[in-house]
Amino acid sequence: MFLHNGRRMEESKDDISMRYVSTLLAVKDVNRSKRFYQELFEQKVTMDFGRNVTFSGGFCIQQDFDWLADFPKDSIKERSHNMELYFEVDDFDAFIDKLNSFEDINYLHQAKMHEWKQRVVRIYDPDYHIIEIGESMAVIAARYLKQGYSVEETAKIIQHPIEFVESVAKGVIS
């Protein structure tokens, strides 16, 4: 057994153990991006190799990705709009207040509500990767249950399985 990205990995000669480990984002300035994710998203650094940093959320940032992957620097695209990092917060209003206290935030869109009653905001990180921050679906379910809606009504309103809403009602998911 050995550790990789803070996870226990088992060595096996007879078996290929495949598992998803991390998402890597190419960044221009690893220190600027590291501060961004630490300060705004409260990510803890689990490993710091200088040009590569791994966060507690299970993703990494990499400066000089073209060097690492051996392709031309000019082939890295900004604002490709083909992926996003997704975070959830329990107190969406408090997060929006925190977000508003940061200078130079580039928005894809301001806070809005989806038809399943989740409030979300999408911003760009310093290298124009999309980040979505959504209100926790468990918090939303709990709010409707507290307002007197049944499990079935809540599930229909928030467009989630009844089992999810039941787990929230029982306190299994919070």
C-alpha cells in the first residue's frame, strides 16, 4: 500500500486497479491561482510541487502544462467553455457576499435560479476556467420540508429523487 494524492492505493500484480484521481487545470501563474482557490473556495493544499498544486477538493493546478504534456504553448485555449468545476455551499447568500468582496472577479453570469430551485453563479478563475457555485441541494430540500411540503412535493419541486429528499428529511444527507 502507498499514498497518492492523500488516498490509500493498493499495489497488485494480478489486478489493474483503475480509479479516477483528479482533474488538472492548466494555469499561467500557479501562485495567483493557488491564492484564488485558497481564499475564495477555502481549498487546502494537500501537495505543492511548485508548478503543480493539489487541493483538498481533489483537483490540481499546473503551470507550464504545455511543457508537462509536450505540446505547443499556443494550443492552450482560454474560455473554451467545455468544462467547469462545480462547488456547492450551504449558505449561498454568505458566499455571494464573500464573492462581492473580491476584486477582479470575472462573471460568466450573476446569481440566478434554475427551475429546480437551485441558485447558482458562474465565474471564471484567473485562467478563464468556468467555476459554478450552487446552493446545496440538501439545503434546498430541507427548506421546502421545513415550509411544510411533503417529501413527494419537495422531490417534484427540486427535481430530485424521493430517496434523496427522504435522506435529507432523516438527516442522513445535510
